[in-house]
Amino acid sequence: MNIKNLFIAGLFLSVFLISTYIIACRPDSTTKKPNPEKIAAQPITGADQTEKYIPYLRGKRVGLVANPTSVIGKQASADSLLALGVKIQKVFGPEHGFRGNASNGAKVQDEVDAKTGLKIISLYGKTAKPTKEHLADVDVMVFDIQDVGCRFYTIINTLEHVMEACAENNKELVILDRPNPNGYFVDGPILEDSLRSGVGRHRTPITHGLTMGEFAQYLNGEGYLANKVKCKLKIIKVANYTHDTPYELPVKPSPNLNTAQSILLYPTLCLFEGTIISQGRGTQMPFTVLGAPALKGKYPFSFRPVSIPGMSETPLHHNTDCYGLDLRNYDTNQLRKTKQVNLKWLMELYKAYPDKEKFFDYTQSKQMGNFDKLAGTSKLRKQIIAGLSEAEIRKSWEPGLSQYKQLRKKYLLYP
């Protein structure tokens, strides 16, 4: 073959290789593209649907009940509303404060917000309920706080107090509704009236299965407000949402619920706050681990709680190694399948704990409150001590759960 022919053959080979490369790199027409309907079907919070409430708020003096979960897009609701021309008179902050700087259970003082200059009224300090004076220069109240769907999570108490104040002072309450990350199931014992407390005020199971908008309707309908007054409500519903819709919160709801895993485990693990078992407060993995020093030798996994400002200054078992369960990689789809609070861990650790009398002694644990108040009943503690099976315990819940589930239907905004 002469040089000319070699050149032509080489040229054809180059063209062939380049063409093959271009075809190979071209997107496959059979490749599945993102379904725009599925993208559009993501839940849209009430706060993000500004077109449904901003026109209504303009020209009114607004009182905003908010915390760090109160966001429009990725910006704090207070900042966004001001930018959209809404006149915010003052902000009311719940537990942990408006900007989320306070630790669990710490009293919060009134202050002026450094960023906006807005006056902040604490509803977790000297008063839990807005006063007549607080509402004198307010035309309408707006409630925009993310809940996690548990009876012992104090935001529902704040909602009740705000509704009561609005009803007594003839103020409308606009609720910017948000999905309930634990709204896919209703489970646990019903609160007994004799055990009403700051970690349980309402006759619901541990997981109530309601959004804030639905819970507000429940409070009105069941006469929870003082003198059975009714609060005038305007609820901006979540779009594209059902109670079975998985939802991962864009902002952590509190300093110690800092991961999606902790939020889904919270309905189960918060019960340990009434025991001698640490749930990981004082670590960067709260509500995803369980342990105590006395379990050394029974479990290989360990962690050490320390003081963490803004999260837990004096955690249980401070500066002491705790041994127990690591649930950080637990498959939370199991919770979705069973739609139940997990009792197995509570029963297992009680059996493993060497000094049974100290297990439920909350005075030694110095945690949130006694076990009976968190559980809403004294029966669960007694049943575990007596060695009843999980099936026997759950059977005792059935009458109350069945009655509550029927009652709940009246107040649902979402299927």
C-alpha cells in the first residue's frame, strides 16, 4: 500500500472513531428523564404559598409566632415577610427562642432581635400566653412553626396558648401549615387527665397524626381553650400532601433534633427521658443512641455525653462513658411498615439494666420529667416492670386508640 492509500485509510479510520465517540456520548433517547409531575408533587408548605396570604396581611399589624423552622424558601419568615411589605409589630418565640439559641427547657427572656429590630416576646419564660397588652396593637396573628407530631413536643402547647389569647381578644389566627414528619401513624397510650403536664396536655396518643392546622381545629372542636372559647382560624394548607407523604424537614426543629433520623426516632426515644438511660444529649447524635454507664460489658457500643452550649449544658451521665444501642443506621422504614412506637428497645434495656429500681427513677436522671407523664399513663411503666409482652401492652391501648382515631377524622385536612 502506497503512502497516499495509507493516508486515506487513516483519514477514514479517524472519521469513524470520532463519529462513534459522538454517538456514544449522545444522551440515550430511552433514558428516563425526571418526571415533572413527580417534581411538582412535592409538598409545598403553607408559608411558601405567599400568594394565598400576603394580600390578606398587607395593611394589617401582624403578630408572628415563629422560631428557626419558620422559613419561606430558605429565608426566615420574619425576614421574608418584612421584605414582602408585611408590617410585623412583634414576634412571639416558643421554647428555644425565636432564633433557636436557647437549650432544651431553658427559660427565654424578652428581647429585641438584632437582625430586624423587632421586639421578641418569649412564650417560654415569664408567660406562656400572649397577654391583652401584647395583642393591643396587633390586628392579626400568624402562626408558622414546624411540629414533629408528638404529644410531648411543646409546640402544641404554644399553639393552644396562642389560640386562647386570640379568642379572648378577638384576633384571627392565620396558620401557615406544614407537613408532620411523623404524621403517618397514630400510636401509644392516651393521656390520662391526672397526668396532664407541660409534656402532655391533650388527650391524644404519643403520636397524634395531625398537622398544626389540624391540631388547631382539634383544640377548637374538643373545647380545650379556657371557657371553651373558639379561635377564629384561617389555615393555609400544605399543597401536594397526604399523611403518608414522606417529608424531610428543611430546618432542624430543635437543637437536639438535628437529623432526619432523630426526628423519626423521637416518638420512641423521648420516653427514655423518664429513665436513667441517656438518649445522646450532650453528643452530636442526640435521639439516635441509647446507653448508660451501668450497661458496660453488656453492649460494645459506647458514647460519652459532654456539655454542649446551646444543646445540653448538663446532660445525663456527664463526662461518663455510656454503653448501649447505636440507632444511627437503624432502618426507619421499619417504623413506616409497623406504624408503631418501638417498645422493644425500652423493654430490652429495662431487662439489661442491673438495678431495676433505678431505671424509672427520673429524680436520679434529672431529665425532662417522670416516665408516667411522658407516657401519659402509669400503666406502661407497671406493665414493663411486671414483664408483660409487647402484644399484651398494645392490646391495652386498643380501646383508647380506636376511639381517638375515630375522633381525629373530624379534624383532618389531608387524607
